[in-house]
Amino acid sequence: MLDRRMTQFNILRGAVAIFFALFVAAIFVFLTSESPLESLRYLLIGPLVSVKNGAVSFNMRNMLEVLAAMIPTIFTGLAVCVMFSANQFNLAGEGCVYVGAFVGGLIGVYWDLPPFIHPLVATLVAGVVCAVIMLIPALAKVILGASEMVTSLMLNYVMLYVSMHFLNFHFANRSRGATMTHDFRESARVFQIVPGTSKLSWGFIAALILTVIMWFFMYRTRWGYSIRMIGINESFALYSGMNVAGMIIVSQMIGGMLSGMGGSLEVLGRYNQFLWLSLPGYGWTGITIAILARNNPGAVPLAAFFLAYLNKGCMLMSTKTHVPSEMIDIIQAAIFLFFAAEQFLSGYRQKIVVKTTREELLKQGNADIENGGE
Amino acid sequence: MLEQLAEWVFQIDFLVMIFRITAPILFAALAAVVAEKAAMSNIGLEGTMMLSALFGFLFAYWTQSWLLGVLGAVLVGTLLALMMGFFYLEFKTDIILAGIAVNMLGEGGAIFLLYMFTGLRGNTAKLVSPNILIPTIEIPLIKDIPFLGEILSGHCILTYVAFLLVWLIWLFLYRTPLGLNIRAVGESPEAASSVGVSVKRVKYIAIAMSGALAGLGGAFMSMYYSQGWNQGMVAGRGFIALAAQAMGRGEPVGAMLTSLLFGTAHGLSTKVAGLPNVSSFLVSMIPYAVTILGLFIYAWNRTRKLRKRGIRRLTGI
């Protein structure tokens, strides 16, 4: 009884949080846009339907683009889920996406492998490289007691600049105007699921498969259990004989690996060369996704879809009605704050608990009376 | 190369530059110190600096007064910190997550708000005029001392404020009742509340002070350091400040010394970048890499000392 009501309460609370965030967004739209209602229409239903001459139709292309945009953020979302579950506030996912994309891209340019195997190998190698990089904050935490948060924040910049150095001085294609690598080999491309410009590649399927794997890992294996237990109560985990240090390291390595893989699949599925010149922001989006999913890998695709949808809505609003697309960050911050708020609507939750308990006591009381009457 | 570096370190313009580079990091590091004394990791410093830098500049532009601009930046910094405090203290949002949300606001929100208020995108180069930048001052007497005078005089007003604040914050934390309360709440909230200290109120005050200090750092960035607001301006200084706080053992003076260390690393990197055959990317990396190294050395020292006293950390190592 209580469980079911708590689920209902959580859904309600999420809805209220989203409503608040969108309300904040609406205020800003009214302050900036010349045609606020049109802007809001693009923001809220733009990705879903297109209106032409008064006729409303389902917008397939936009929806495919929304799905395509989920590929890297599902990976970073899963990565953050694992790390935050173990209470490891490692924020280097952002840099790992970049390094993973760079390494995956380089393998796509220089290694000679058969199709299908090629992107797979590139992505796995990118993942391993990033997992090894994550050893830096993880080992520093376990051996030295240095805060993984500060180390990982600094590491983001180090990863960006080292990659940029190699990109500019060793791997740049000098025949191009902008800084980028040579073209990926044909064999390294991640194939598109749907032909066209949506860029929805098989990376999407890979992301869904990894979601299932990570859910299984977190909820059905000993390691996953240890990781979650460390997050809930580290002392308990230690005194009940779990390898806390090892699991802290493993959780961060998995986080790095997933982020790196996401970066690699993203560039090999979307571009012809590696051409990122700044951090792409997917790592931070991953944190929002993990908060929305309450660190449950199973809910990550849904959260990723929600954010990709909002992002697309903001883009449409920006191109059609000139409201800057950076508005997504304001919406995201608002949703983030309310979702992370443990005690948001806690008064209402308390009422539910009290009401349910009273009902159950009453039921039990009635049953006792009946039993006593026999 | 090393000789070259040694030569630079003792040049007057380099020493002057170090003070300029250190000041904003120092403001943010002091902000981190005050928050951490009350047991709060203010990771939102980065976003707070970004937004207060923007609004400090805009207030200065609207009023054509740099002083009002600085006050505006402090106000915005305080409000953002109070928002973090509100979610942390009333809704039990993890303080780190609240900080990440503020950083998100700082990242894209600043660009959005700039457009909303001025119609500009990405930077405020068009709005800059000399009277809205924070002026520099010559200190009488000191400026006439050879060598020292050139290093110590002629800085921006806020640079002096930053170093003065090191002392003031120390006084505040160790010589006032409120400072004592902040430290008590940070070390043992139960003990503090058992003697009648309102933990919540003290934490609100600490986080608000932290935001105000970060606001000064933001104002310094947009109204002096980079002479106008632009997108990539803060560039991780809020995060570096967290490291400076940790390495400085959470004390104002320690934070000042580590801020100076990072300032020097940053200064050297801008100098080295001018040399031929040096990768500007690897040079840009130096301040961040030095921060990581410094953090590790500090943590290693602390762990060793704890171990000598027979204290082991939970992970069992």
C-alpha cells in the first residue's frame, strides 16, 4: 500500500518539478520573445508536430533527431548513475567524452579494420583509455584521500588541452580551413538506422543495450550491490567486509569507460572527421539525466529523451523566434534543483505516510476485533 | 629555458602580473574557505562568478559607476548563494548538486540573460568604457620606494581588497562570536545547536558571505581583468579556488598562499606561451595540472600525518 502510494507520490513530485521549471522558462520567454506564444509552442510541441497552413502533422524528422541526440547523453547518464550511486562525485565525464571521441576518431582514421568491427574496436579502445584516465582521481581518492570532485574538475581541462595539443600538432588535416582530423575510413562509420539526415545511428541501439547491461550490473550483481551499498552507508559496507576501496575505483573506471564510449560512438556516427574544439557539454547533461533517473540506469533513456526533446524545442524556438537556445541551461538548472531536492513536498509525503499507516492500523484493529469475537 | 623562467620570476612586470592573476582566485578561495568552515562545499563558485561578473558589468554600464557595479555583483553573488542555501537547507538538496545547478545557470544562463537585457550575444565588448572599469590606485609613500613601490603600488582597488580580506576573514572567523559560531556549526552541528546556536541561520550567513566574496571575484574579472564580460572568462577559476581552499587547509592565509601559487603558475604559462616552438595548448594546461599535483601532495602529507597518529581512513588504507 505504502509502496504504491510512494510511487504515485514520486511521479507527482516529478511532475510538479517539471511544471515549476517550465513555468520559469515561460517567464523568461515572455521577457525575451516578441511573439511569446509562438516561442512557447516551438519549445513545447515543436519537436513533435509541425504546423503548415493550419494543418497539424507529426514531425518524423525532428523526432528522429531527438532520438539521435540521446546517443551520447544516455552513455554519460549511465556513467554518472554508477559513480553517484557509490557517492563518488566524479565530474570528469565531460573530459572523458572529449578524449573518447578523439581516440575513437583517430582509430577511425588510422587503423585498418573490416566494417562493423572497426567502430566496435574504436569505441572499446576509447572506453578503455578513459577508464584508465579515471584511475587518476580514483586512486588519488583511495590512496591519498584527495577529493575526487576537485581532481576531476581540473582533469577536464587537462584532458581538453592535451587532446587539443595532439589534434593541432600531430593529427590535423592541414588542407582544411578549420582544425580537424583527416576523414574517417568508410569502414569506421557507425551505420545509420534510418537513411537521411537525422544521424540516428546504430549507436542508439548500442546505448539501449548498455542501459540493460548497466541495470543488470547495478541491481543483479554483487559488484553493483556493493557500489549501491557504499553510496547508502560506507561504514556499513566496510564493516560488512565489502572491498570499499576497490569498488570506489571500479565505479569511477566504469564511469570513464561509458563516457569515452559515448564520445566515440557519437563522432563516428555523426561526423566525417573529429572536429570538436571545446568540451561538448554531454558530461554535464549526463549529471542532470542521472538526477532525473534517481541513479537508476533503467530510467536513463527516458530522462535522456526528455532532455533531448527540451533541447530540440529550445533550438527550434531559437531559430524560429530568436530566443537564445542557451535557455535550455536555465530550464535544466531549474529541473535539476527541484529533482535533487530530497525534502521538496515533504509535508505532503508525511501526510501520505500517516494516512496509510492509520488505515493499516485500523484494518489490523478490525481484524483483531473479528479474531477476538470468535 | 629554466634560466629564462628564473629571469622572469624576478622581473617587476611579472610580479605585478601575479597579483592581478591571483586576486580573482583569492576572492573565490576565500569564498570556499568561509563556506567550508560551515561544512559546505560551495562548488557553485564558478557559476556564481560568471553571473556576478555579467551583472556587475551591466550594473556598472547602466549606472555608469564602477562602484555600483561592484555592489551589484556582490548582490547577485549573495542572491545566488542564498538560492543554493535555500535548496540545501529547506529542501535537503545535496550542496554539491545545488552547486552544479548554479554552474549550469552560469554556463548558458549568463549568455541568455545577456541577450535578454542587451540584445548582445557572447560578449560585452561594445559596452566597455573606461569609467565603468575599476580604477587602479597609487599608494602614497609606498610608491616612492624603489622596486617594492613598483610592485606594490598602482594595482586595482579590488586587488588590495582581496589581500586585505585575507586578514579580515581571519579576524572574522577567529575573533568574532559569529565566526566562532560558523566554525562550531562546521565542526559539530549537534554541539552547536545544543548550546542554542541556530545551525540553519549560521549556515545561511556563511553561504551568503561565500556568495558575496565570489561576487567580488566576478566583478574583478569582468570590470578589470578582462575589461568586459565574455563567455569563457572565468575558465575554471571557481574550481581552482576549491583546490586552493583544500590545499590551504581551509584557512584564509593558507588559501592566500596556494592562490599565489596558482597565480604564479598561470602567470608563467602566459609568459611561456609567447616563446617560439611552445604548444599554447600544453601551456594552457599548466595551471590545472599544477593544481592537481598540489592537491595530491597536500592530501598525501595529510594522510601520512593522520597515519602517524594512528588514524586510518574508512577505506582501510
